[in-house]
Amino acid sequence: MNKTSFSAFTNNYKDILEKELKKNVEKLVAPTNLKDSMLYSLNAGGKRIRPLLLFATIQAYGKDPLIGLLPATAIEMIHTYSLIHDDLPSMDDDDLRRGLPTNHKVYGEATAILAGDALLTYSFQIMTNMKQCNIPADTILTAIGLLAEAAGAEGMVGGQVADIEGENKALNQQELEQIHLHKTGKLLEVSVIIGAKLAGAANTEMKLLKQFAYHLGLAFQIRDDILDLEGDEALIGKPIGSDMDNHKSTYPKILTMDGAKSELDLHIRQAKDHLASLHINSAILEEITDLIAYRNN
Amino acid sequence: MNKTSFSAFTNNYKDILEKELKKNVEKLVAPTNLKDSMLYSLNAGGKRIRPLLLFATIQAYGKDPLIGLLPATAIEMIHTYSLIHDDLPSMDDDDLRRGLPTNHKVYGEATAILAGDALLTYSFQIMTNMKQCNIPADTILTAIGLLAEAAGAEGMVGGQVADIEGENKALNQQELEQIHLHKTGKLLEVSVIIGAKLAGAANTEMKLLKQFAYHLGLAFQIRDDILDLEGDEALIGKPIGSDMDNHKSTYPKILTMDGAKSELDLHIRQAKDHLASLHINSAILEEITDLIAYRNN
């Protein structure tokens, strides 16, 4: 696939997604300050990797990506709430996110916590609205169950707790992978899986898609760790070396920088191998894989 | 209804509910500290008013209350997460809840926030498990949508934001009611409505049930305000007069103590009148109404 049609795909669906995020929050009958705080973080940009993965998976099966607009919106809201809560003083205590003051720096801690709670809750309400798109109720229920599992104690939230517990400890590679497979990987995986379910993929294909997402999730985190040391502060939007300051275990620390880069290449190759074995139209999924592997922010 | 059979009802269903809460968290494959923190607040007691309302509504329509066990579990998890987040230093900054140290005092702020997030997320996963109880997928989706609406920006979370914004302001009675109808009322209402939907109540009856819940929600809050001034500290489990200290608007402050008590009686009478107009077997719902109105904690 050429770069022009890939960027046409991403620009088109990012634009549709961002309008949907905004529209859904604006129509809420709720305190203005709460809505502003929710919109502030939703509008703060970001690569929209999870929605793009969901859209691209549907497209790979020859279906209209927009049948996934509501779950893509829900997943981006969950991702956004997790960033708001992660940035709080009692967690990572970050002042900047994507070059802007973090939510609690602008709206205060109480409102930031509640904006996160509201985004998480709203995401499940938005999932139920899929019935307006002629998706069978059983399929929607399955998707809600998978999303809650990926986002909760057995997924993202559990990963965040393990991440906090792992600070100031020298973790081995396996322990580090377990943290990131939960904290980051599960929500990436469920984006692919919900897309595949909506597109009518066979259950037998889910295993290969999960393996694709497994390697994609680890690649995502390794790139994150590399950027924390070698990235451009202006592009990342937060200070370089903050993982070092936080005494966090990272891939470069465990494997050396060269080792981390080889590990990244390995996961990218394996992700693409799993994609290739699926015999779907995976051009855009491959581009997203490269985007994750070689991004600058 | 005699007191013995009412307390048999509450003891029986509280016991079943508490076992279900515990079972669902214990089976999670998640960090031990996270599960302990979730269980700590779930096990800290409480009147289980919302689950009892849900069970009693189903019983009033002659159905088995246990068809509502999973939504009752989900609603109690949402109620519990809201208490954990409300108690945080950046919100009400409470050290005690039901006579025990608050969650963040035991597990730290980060874990308390994440335990709340995990409970909220898990509640929606548990809702999807209702399909194991032969409840139609469409009914479950409707219930999930209603629960998310009641718990989110347009309901409980919005009410909590309005409550914080109302501190240090002299609110009038209407403003105070709007806060409490959202912060407390919506989750009580949805407990009744989900119970009624599961029992197959007609849509025309929902309006009367909502009016019942409306008065019940206001009665609940007025009693709370009265207890904050006249209650027994040992029974309430937190210091008397804390609303005064927080410069919060309360019913006794706006209406005088006698006025607040008359207002409480009025809402209880109206709640019971709406129940009576439904021609259902409402004996237990009436007992719960009295329990809310005249409780000591």
C-alpha cells in the first residue's frame, strides 16, 4: 500500500472518530465543568491507534469500517480515562501530556478523577447504542464483556497496579512483559478482536489475531521505552528520561539499547507473519504496525 | 408485613448478595493487592439498600428475586466504587467509613483509585453475564444502558461534581434536591427500574415506579442530613457534624430541623402513595421505605 492511501485512511477515520467523541460528550446534560474536563483530554490529540486498529481490522475483512464507530469511540474514551488517572499526583504525577498540562493541572484533582470515571462509564453506554446500527444484541453483549475484561482488573487496571508495584524493583524481561501485556496490550488486543467480531471473522482466526496483537502490544511498549531515552522532547510532549527518574524497569535497561531495538524488530516481524498467515486484506494493519514500531511520539 | 418476615427477607438476600460480591472478586486473576482493596470496601458492610430494592421490586411482581442477583451485584459494586472515590483526599477527604479506615487510608491513594476503577469496570462485565440466566440479550442491553446512564455524567458522577461545586455556597432547596437526585437518587431509581424490567413490568408502570424512587431518593438524603446532626457517632461510623465542618448545604440548614423532619415525612408518604397506586405486592418495598426514612446509620 502506498503512503498516500494510508494517510488518507488515517486522516479520514481519525476525523470521523474525533467528531463522534466530541458529539457524544457535548450532548450530555451534565455540569459544564465536567464536560469541559472530559473534552479537554479527548481533544488533546493522540494517535488514535486503538480506533484505527479496530477500523483497519474491519476493512481487512472487506466490511465498512464505520460499523465499528461506536466501539472505537468507547475504546478511545477508556484509553483517555486511563491517561487522566495515570497522570494523577498519587500515580505518575505528570504535569504534561502531549505537550499540554495534564487534566488535573487544569481542572483540579477531584474533577479529573470524576471526568475519568464519567468517560469509563459513558463508554459502556455508547457500546449499548450499537443496537441502533443493526448489530445483533448477542454480538454487542459479547463485545461489552470483552471490553470490560480488557479494561478491568484482569487487564489494563491490573497492569497499572502491577506497574506501580514494580517501581523501584529490578524486574526481569518476563515480569516486564506481563505488566505491559496487561497495561497496554489488552486494550490493543480487544480493539482488533471487537473489529474482527463485527466483521464476522471466524473463531479460528481469533487466535492468530490475538498473536498479532500480542506482538504489536510488546512492540508498542518497547518503542515507548526507546523514545523515553532517544526521543525528541518537543515531539513526545513530556520530558525525556522520566522513566529513569521514576526508577522504572525498561527494555533498554534490561536488554541494552541495541538489544531493545532488536527485540522491537523481532516483534514487528512476528506481528506481520501472523497477519500474513490470515489471508485477509491486511495492508492497513501492516502500516499501523510500522507506525507503532517506528513512531517518533 | 410483620417485622420477622421482613428481616428474614433482608438477611437472606443480603447474605446471598455478599457471597456473590466476594465470589466474583476472588475469582479474578489480578494483583492480590488490587483484589484485597476491592474486597475491603465490598466487605465493609452497609445496608445494601440498592440490591434489596432491586430484589424487592422483582418480588413485588411475583417473580424470583434471584433473577436480579447479577445486576444487584453490579449496582452494589458501582455504589462501593463511588464511596471509595468520594472519600479520597481530593474529594471529601474522609478517614473513616462505616467505622473503619477508608480504602485509601489502608491501601494508599493510587490503589484506592484503581480499585474503584476496577469495580466500576467489573460491574459492566457482570451485567453481561446475565445471559447465563436466560434473560434476553435485548433486555440485558437495555439494563446496561440504563445503569451506565444512572451512574455516569448525567447521573451519579454529575451529581458528585455538582455537590463539590456547591460547597461553601448557600444553595436553595431546589438546587440541593437536584444535586441529591443525581448523586444518590439515580442509582436508587435504576435499582427499582432494572428490577421491574426483569420482572416484566409494563412500561406504563415505570412512571409510577420512578416517582416512588424520586421520593425515596430525597427521603434518603434528608435522613442522611438529619443523622449528620442528631445521629449516634458509634452507629454512623464517622464524626457527627462533618457536613457543617465542610460548609455543605443541608436540609436542616435550609428548612430547620423540624422543617427537615416534616419534609422527610412528606416524601415517605408520597413514596408509599405511589407504591399503593401500582397494585403490586409492595409490602417489602414499603418496609425498605421505612428503613430508609427512620434508619440510625
